[in-house]
Amino acid sequence: MKASLAPVSSGSSSDRTNDSSNDDILSSSSSRNGSSSSSRGSKGSTIPSQTPAKGPGTLPPDWDENPDLNISAFSELPSSNFGVNQHMLINNEFKEALRQILWQFRAPIRYAFAYGSGVFPQSGPKSTTSSAALHPHPSPAISTVQQGEGKMIDFIFGVSYTQHWHSINLHQHRDHYSSAGYLRSYLVSRIQDNWGAGVYFNPFVTVNGTLIKYGVVNLDTLCRDLSSWDTMYLAGRLQKPVKILRDDPRVRLANQINLLSAVRTALLLLPPKFSENELYRAIAGLSYMGDPRMSFGAENQNKVHNLVKYQLPNFRRLYAPLIENLPNVSFTDARCTSPDWIDDPSANANLAQDMDPRKRGNMVRRLPKSFRSKLYFQYQSKFQIPQIEFNKMLDETNDTDPTRVRKQQGGAFEQRLASDEQQALTDEVSAALRSTIKWPSYSQSLKGPVTAGISKSWRYLSEKWQKNREGKIKAEN
């Protein structure tokens, strides 16, 4: 059954002076289709009438087989409305307040998104810490959206040249850095690129009267993680709803691959029939497998449940268009034909997937390269495949040889893997995820005291422990 999805159109700019993204177009197209966004306070701008998107026909077949991650313009994306599912609708004044924060940085930011509970609520309203107490001089929009609950706002900045960016930013915002800033831009950039997951965080800094944390990542590192799942450190963050403030065509393409890979991986963990809640919880939970914060009590144990509970419509916007284009999974709920179901937080649509070994084998074959290789090695041991035979199989699935263009179809090995008993498959996929995530996340955490300083790192950890305790108390009650 095909779900009713609002038509969307592509964005056109990612530079510093023009932060316009697709949320205005999404809002306008939603209103033409009866989908309400008034609860988010974003009316959007008037645009010419657009041709409605038509489900799977909006994407060329097998667009993800050989994507060109060296593109430089939105016009080079596979289709005109490609990837606009990544753009979440938020309150228009809040969006502008977030963009004003970006404008306080002279160093060029090519791609940026805001994420976390400071942007997307993950719990009901509280009355513990006021916005005014946390943010020195927040804009009225930030205070209103956070509903009096003071929360630091998290950002990720994608940059083209790491050392150049830190050189400019150290000159303008030396106070954002710990004592590591005395090492100057060259060593700061080496710490960023060569340690952990390739991100340099500056937490608990005030910009435009708002307390924020921002992480800096090179665009090449970001795109590699999104497309190959080298660490899943940033890929995992972008598998949940985020607010993209500056877009980049290369990142949009890589992130669409990331989102599609998250759906495919979650399907391997799910039975033939399941609900939206189960699907989105499976997706949201992928990046927490192996995350040391979960093991050390530095994260709310109910985080995945809360994410999906309070952000269900945004998960739906992110993933429903991708599900519509997959041949082996579909919505089976009649309510999905209603134009306003996308905004209904009470809806929990049902889905079904085709368990045919051939189709599931193709799905395995199209998993991200780094993650897929870990899964293959695990099943080599389980199936006791001789090394020579296994090496030959790996060579046949090599995606990096530019002289060979092969269709990504699963063979006998992938079909056998995908047909494994459900619990055994879940265990192996989970083990591959932990192998991907654990060390990069752990080493990135160890980098915190160096990049943020001891006092800020302790403050951050203490707040995480407090959230964990609150989550346990809430679960007990």
C-alpha cells in the first residue's frame, strides 16, 4: 500500500549568506496537501505550484548502486526532490534563531545541523531548569520552544579545510577552546582528524546569548561515515531527526545512503510484520549498540523509547519516502492513504516485509561497505568458509575498483546469511554494529578532556549521569 506523502522540491544553496533550506517548500507543499504544520509555527513562503512526487517514480532505479559522492551542485543529485525528507519542519522563528548563531562564526561552515533534546523534545514539559538560568540572553523563540526548560543546543559544523577553519575560529573565538587551543590550528586539526571519530567538540560556550555545544568535522570524514559506516558516530546522529541549517549536495546524497542503510539494517532485525514504532525504535537504537555511554550510565536508558515517542511524525517524514521506494517492504495500514497521517502522532501504522531470501540477500549486499565487511567476517567464521573461497567472494563484492561496475546483487552467501534463524541473525548484526561503534565512540569520549578541558568534561558527564538517574526513576514510577 502506498502512503500519501506531500510533494517536495529541491533546495538550491548551501553557502554562508543564503541559509535557505527545504523547510519553507515542505511547509508550503504540506498545506497544499492538507497536512498541517501550524503546530510548529512555520507557514513557509509562497512558491509556484510543483508537480507532485509520485512515490517510487521520483527516484531513478538503483540510484544507490554507484553514487557519485564528488558532486558539487544540487542539480547533480539523482532527482529534483532528492533528499528533502531530511529537512524537518520546526518553528520558523526558532529556525532563524539557530541560523543567527551560525552567522556569529567567520570561519566558513559548509554544512550544519542542530540536533538533540534542545531542538527536538524527548520528554514532556518540566520545570527544573529555566531557559533564562541556562542561556544568558536567549532569543524569545528559543525560550518558547524549550518551554522554560533550559537545554544546551547541539550543533555539528561540516567544513572543507580543518586547519584553515580552526585558524580563523581560534582568532575569533579563542575562549571556546580549552588549553588545547594554545597548540594552534595545526595540532588542533590533527587532534580532530586523527583521534576518535574525527570530530572536535567545543561544549558549554555562549553564542548570541545561547549556551551551545558545537562539533567540527571535515566534510570528507562526514561523507565517508555516512556512506560506509566507518564509525557510525555521525551517521548515527543523522539517522534521527535533525534540523539542517546549511545543506550541501554531497552530504545530502551520502546521508540518503545512510538513511536507506539504516532501514535495511533494521529490517534484518525485524519479523515479517511490524509497526512503525518497532521500525523506528530499531533504527534509533542502531547507533547506541556499543556506545560506552550506555554501558557507563552516562545516557538515559530510555532514550530510544523517548526519541520515537516524542518525535514519531519526524521519523515518519524521514523514512516514509524511503520505504515507498523499497521493493521488499510496504505500509499495510489503510490510514496511510490519508493526507494528514504524516502529522498524526497517535498513528502507529503497520508494515510488512518480504522475507524472500533473494530480496533479503540483495539488501545485505547493499549494506555500507565497512559495516558489511564486519558482518561478512562474522559469518565466515560461523559458516566455516575457507579463507581462499572467502577472499574470492570479497573480491567479487569489491565496490572500490573503478574498472569494474557490478550490479549490487546478493549471491548464495548473502542469501544464506539473510536466511539465518532470526535470533542468530539479530545477534550477528548486533555484534557487527558493536564492533563498528565501540572503539571510535570510546576514543572520542577520551578526547573530551583534551578538547573541552577537565571541568567542562566533568560537567557534561555529570549532566548525563543525572539524565540517566531521572530516566531510571521515571521507569520505576
